[in-house]
Amino acid sequence: MLEAIKQPWPWYVAGALIGLTVPYLLLVGNKTFGISSSLRHMCAACLPANIAFFKYDWKKEIWNLFFVGGIALGAFIAAQFLSNPDALVLAQPTADYLASKGITDTTSMLPPEIFSWDQLFTLRGLIFFVVGGFMVGFGTRYAGGCTSGHAIMGLSSLQWPSLVATVMFMIGGIIMTWFILPFLLTL
Amino acid sequence: MQNTFQQSPAGALNPDLQARELDAMCVNESELQHPWWYNLKYAAWGILFGIVFVKAEIVSWFRIQEMFRFESFHMYGVIGTAVVVGLISVLIIKRTSAKTIHGEEIHIPNKEFNKGQIYGALIFGLGWAVAGACPGPLFAQMGAGFSVIIVTFLSAIAGTWVYGLVREKLPH
């Protein structure tokens, strides 16, 4: 049993469990699924700075912070006790492409060639963590949701603005991957 | 169906709820007051969620690259299954007019379209492919021990904060 859990979980198991988050949150407390809002609540809690967008009672949304805290804890448990002993199996064309850009270590979740502390003060590090993270935070809030809020919760409840957002997420990702990353990876 | 799914019934009377619903997908509609430990139900599901994120390798930067390069079905399978399961669940909840475990009527706020769902979503998409993570996986990556992701996470908070600062000046 434990051996089976330690293997990478197939997409249909993961997808079903993620999808069940929608009814769980609704039935347990009338909450709609969304993760990026937690970043806004942190701003409202720590540095509202008299900005109208952060002036609300964030404590009413504290469930969302419990939820994301749980995500971090769950990931810790999985990484510590349930981790797959084998290396990640990456699609060969992707592996070949990344290798051509000098990204050869695919054993972990993140390429150590980019995501490590000694890369932080390089131009590449600055773009991948700081600019990338900033765009994730800014873009999700501007869009009013992220993959969970729009692509999963929004599409599940048939909200057409969420379909627009999901399509734009994909277009943004495709533009970056095909036209900008090839350059950024060589920095 | 419409009767049980009003659009923000409390919004008109409750400016704070209106403020929280602004540009948000996740809002707390419940009017009930609970002790803090009721929130552990969300932490518990979060833990399961975090385990799924790691075990299905959704937190992997490489899986995101595969997805955007169309070289693997994995992420499409995950998101597609999640949407189908969510869709069926919402349909059942609507059809049966299910109530929450505390007996409240279930309410799903409608999204109003604004240009942020074009420009903002595009910016997020660009960032998603670089950072290799959307907000959920950022928490999972930190939890799984990738300490450097704290920098990405703080940058994401900074991005959210700057959005709040310049919100009035952006096209919506």
C-alpha cells in the first residue's frame, strides 16, 4: 500500500481529488475554491497601507489562510514520508529541449540550475523568481483568480469570464514558453 | 435553480462582503460565527491537497514546461478531470438544493466580466510558465523544502500588493 502511494499518482486520481475540493468547501462552509486570494488576505493583514483594495475584514477569510497553510504542511508530509524514490519521468522531447538549454538535472521538482540560492543574485535568478513571482501575484489578482479560482471553480460553475481567463492563462504560458523562455534560459 | 443561487444577496447590504468579493474567486459567504478551530476543516483538506500536489508532481516546474510545450497529457488530465468532477458536483448541489453542514443555503457568486480577465490573465500566464507554479504550488514547493521559493512567494505577495496600489489606474 505504502509502496503504491509513494509512486507518482496518476492524473485522474489527482484531478478527481482536486475537483472534489469544490463541493467540499461549499458543503462544509459555503466557501468558493480559490487560492490566489490568500495572497491578498496576507496583504490586507500585514500591509494594508490604507489602500482601498486591502481595507476589508480579512479575518472573515481566514479559512483561506488555514487552507493554504494546510497545502504547505501536506507538501511537507508528502516530501518527507511519501516521496517517490525514483527520479521524475519527464517527456523525452521536453527533456531534450531543456538539456539543449543546459537544464540537465531533472531529478527534483525544480531545476537546481535555476532555482537555488546561489542563482538569486544573477539576472536569470532575478527573472525566474522575482519577476516570475511578481507576475503571478499581480496577474492573478488583476484577473480575479488563478488556476483554482478560474480554471477549476469558475469553469465548474459555468462562469464564462473564467473561461476567458483560462484561455488567456494558456495563451500567456504558451507565448512565454515558445517565444521568451528560449531566450531567458540562455541568460 | 436561480432561486437558490442568488447573486450576492448580502452584497448590497454588506459593503465589507462587497469589498471582499471584488476581484476574488474565494469569498466567505457564510454569515455564521464559529470558533477558530472550525477552520481546521480547511487546513485538513489543504493537507490532502498539498499531498496531491506533490504526489501528482503538479508542483514540478518540469510538468508545467511539458504542458505548455504540449509534450505531455499529464497536466491537461489533472485540470480536465478536476473541472469535470467540479462541474458534476456543482450540478448535483444545484439540483438537490443542498445545504451546508450548518444548514445554510449554498451560494456561488457570479463573476462579472472585466478586462482584467484578459490582461491580468495574460500576465499570470506569462509568469506561470517562468516560475513554473501558480499560487497553490508555491505554498507546496515551500512546504516540500524548496526554501528559495520563499523569494518567489514574497514577490507574488508584492505583485498582489502593487496591483492593489495601482488598481484604479488599470483598465477594467
